[in-house]
Amino acid sequence: HRQFVAVSDVLDHAHTYFNQIFRINFGSDSEILDLLVYDENRLLIFTDKDVSMVTGYIVEGTNATFGTSVSIQPVIRNYGVSGRGAAVVVGSDVYFYASRRGIVSLAQTEQSKVRGVDMPLSEPIQPLIDRIDPRYESNIRLAWWDNKLYCALGLGDASAGNNALLVYDFINQSWSSHDTGDAINPAEFFIAQYN
């Protein structure tokens, strides 16, 4: 199981130290599926059963101070992400696909704490969410661009890959479209240079 996060010095891929390795799972059998940088001092760790946050990165030039400054806090204890790439930061919020629950979010409170939002963002389109093939939930990908949340997922038999694209418009605060078909088969989202 993937349950540890090892932190190295900047651009040093060969060395790490014993106090820079953290166990994340809090005694459960959860497995780390994705890491997401929330801001310059906080890292979200998504497992299949919960979400945790690592905070307090204080580096003073010596390795000894690093391990004592970092803390790991649970954010959500009863559900996690479906796979790598199924979480995205949108402003001060984080959106991710949680298995059997839909597209959910984490929000920052006025005290700069991060908490789970109880009502899924996908609640208005729950009949579509119920059609997601659970065998291929690890292929679900989320991305944010131009004030829209893009969700690539597999409806019905998704053995050939993601066959639907859902779009949530943050300006209108509603789901604006969903496209399905054989021509739609997004595997990953990425930013590329054009011209």
C-alpha cells in the first residue's frame, strides 16, 4: 500500500532523511492516490478513504527543523478520491470526485481552515452520476479552465475509456453541459502551448 510521503530538498531527487518521511493513513488501510498543492504551505493528500493535509513547512537551512515543524491533520474521514487526477484546486476551494458520492468540494473557512462541504456539487445531476461505471472510476479526471470545471468520466460501460464530459460553469453557478459519444474519450487534461 502507498501510505508514506517522502519530502526531499528542492531539486534534490536523490536524498531524503528519516524525519522527512511521513505516514499518512492514521491507522487505517487507506492508500494514497493523489497529492495536490493547496498553497505554498499546505499539501492535500488524497487517499481512497479520506483526505488529509500536511502543513507547517518551515525550513531553516538544517534538516533537523523540518520534521518538528510539519503537522498532519485529517480533513475528511469517511470518503476519499477515486484516483490520480480526479482533484483540482479552484481558487480557494478544491473539487474532487469521491466514489459513490459524486463531485464534492473542500472549502476554506474564515479562519483559514479547510473543511469538507456536505452537499456534493453534482447533486443537481445525480442521475448522471449514478450512471458512472464504478469499475473505471480511477480513470475520472477533473480540470479547471476559464471559470469552468471539466469532468471526464465513463457513463454506462466505460471499458473503452471516459465517454462523457461534464462542464460546470462557476459564473452561472450551474452545470452548463454534458457531452457523450464515441468521439469523446478524454484520458488526461493538460495545458499545452499553441502557436
